[in-house]
Amino acid sequence: MGKPTGRTVVCDGNEAAAWGVSLSRPDMVAVYPITPQSSLVEYLAQFIADGRIDADLMDVEGEHSVLSVLHGACLAGARTYSATSAQGLAFMFEPYFRTPGLRLPMVVSLVTRDAVSPCCVWGGQQDAMTVKEVGWIHMYCETQQEICDTIPIAYKVAEHRDVMLPVNVNHDGNYLSYGVARVELPEQSEVDAFLGEKNVNWHACLDPERPMAVDPLTGGAGGPGPGMFVKYRKGQCTGMQEALRVIVEAHEEWGRRTGRYWAPLIEEYRMEDAEVALVTIGSMTGAGKDAVDEARLDGHRVGLVKIKTFRPFPAAAIAKALSRVKAVGVVDRAVNFGWNCGPVFQEVLAALYHHPVRVPAMSFIGGLAGADITVEHFARVIDRTQRLAAGEAATATVWLNEGD
């Protein structure tokens, strides 16, 4: 485990997440280890044992119980945290599905991993992409520093009275979970001032002095009717859309307090005069930016749009950024089985259609099962996207690592 020297540590992405959690002062942490998340919860257990975090550690028998015990803690007013991956997320799914409907402002890291079968314990984003419609806010990190900073930001967003929804802070398994980098830690006083007084569940706090029912039966015979259910669902959607504004505000405040500004919804890289654009998400973005720089040296006007917030989807920001280019290449680390393309690609198409922006686009899938997406892969994406801009017809999804 890295030791802080001043305000700097050299650590992997899982430890960077643990530092972000520590600085956020949770009251309860519930954990169950699974590759490639395991070391994250080991760091947290050590932090709690050392007294660095004043929190209860619940070491339960599986991921279903992990989130279930945190439901009770959060309803009682506690700030909570957990982390999981892949099959652990699958085992957690029943309480995971309940969490946003209960409007619980929880933070859970997804250390993303490809899904079985075929059997796989390596990085990908299929687990997180599979649960994108459950109602959680999803943020994706590019670097270890961004992981550390995004976790306190996630608490600020989740606990905002206009949002009150759980947040997943996602970082790529293998590439970020085990990759080591320099991370600057904010002062505890900065994070305390940023998060403000803890007031996690002002609207439905369990209290023996004022007993109440939680999650009452709605709809159907004997219930208050479907109208109440609709009210809940509409409220969730409203909170999700309010989150777009709150995410921007929280990132701006974090930048003012720490001096580190992260793009809250999307980041535009060298897009000012770009004729074609790449769209990326997660740790692949670094290689994508390098490929853009190399293409620029050769005289090609290429840019990149990185998605930070995936849920709620920043459709207006995406459409505005891509409205100025002639073609788009979207690179995914997961599969949308229903459309034979990447899930981010399908989201980008929807955003362009609704705004409306008519730009030809193609889907590229790479990095499955821990495969690398290199600068050379991105050079292929750029070449094919430039041909698309020149009038060549789009083809079916391009599988970048096929044959590697």
C-alpha cells in the first residue's frame, strides 16, 4: 500500500478509489472481494483497521447481502460505500435494482470486467453496460487521479436534494485497477468543506421515534394504485435529469477547491477544427488522444470526445460537440447484442437523432477480455472514419482485436 508523502501517493487505481472513499468519511463499508476489485476492499479494510476511516466494516457472505445491509444503513442516515465487479454485480442485482427506486444516495465503485461465458476474469465494460438502465448514475474514469477525485464528487451528486440517486464510479479492470500512477490527495479539510455537513437521508430516515413503512406496495389489488407507482418512476427520471446540472456544478466546485478540473459530462480534445471525431469512454481515452496527436502531426484534422457521465446520458453536449464534424467513430469496450454494435455507439446515434444532427457514424469494438486498445488500433479507427467522411459507405461493426 502506498504511503502518502505530503499530499502525493504512488498507487494503483483500486487504492486511489480507497483514498477517495477515505476522504469522503463513510459511516459504513460493506464488501465482498471479486477480481479485479479485490484489492480495493482490502485497502479499505486496512484503512478501517488502522483508524484512518471511522466506519463500520461489514464483511458479509456475498454481494446480495452487501447491498442489502447498506440499504438499511443508508435509510438510517449513514453514508455508505461498496465496490464490485462482473459476477459479483450479477449476484447483487436484486438489491441493486431496488436502490434507485428507494432514492438511496449511495456510492458504489464498479471495477469493470467482461462477463462470462466464455470464462473471463479480465477487464472490459460489459458488466457496467449491462446494468445501465436500472436507474443508477454512471461516471467513467480515465486515470487513477480521476478515480480518487470522482468518488467525493459522486457523494456530492448523490446526496443533492434535487437528485437523491445512487452513483456508480466506474474504472476499468486491469488497466486502472492494477495500473500504478502518481495521485495527488486533496486535504481532508478541502473534502470536508466540499461535501458539507453530512445529511444523507433527510427525506426517509429510519427513526424509532417516528416509525414509517419503507417501500410500500404500490399498484394492483390492495395497493394505492398505479398512479403512485408512476409518480415514483417520474420522480426518478426527474432526479436523473437534474443530475446533469448537479454533476456540472459539483465538478466546478471541486475544481475551485482543489485546482483540478475534470470534464463533468464530456471532454472535447482538439475538437476546435476537427473534421472527424473519435468517441471514447474510460481508460482507452489516453491511447485515443495519442492517436489524435499523431494524426494531427500528419496534417489530419482529428479530434476526440471522451464521455465521463454515461447515465444520465449527456445527449445535448454530445450532439453539440459532434455537430461540427463530417464523421464519427465510436469505440466501445462492450457489446450491444441487440444491435450488433457497441452500447456507446447506440447512445451516440440516439443523441444525434434527437437534436437533430445528421453525421455518419461507425461502431468499433475493442478491449474485450482485457485486450489492449493501442494507438495503432485507434489509427485504424481514424483511417476508416476519414473514409466515411469522404463518402465511403459505413460498414458493420469493426472488431479491433479480432485475430490479435
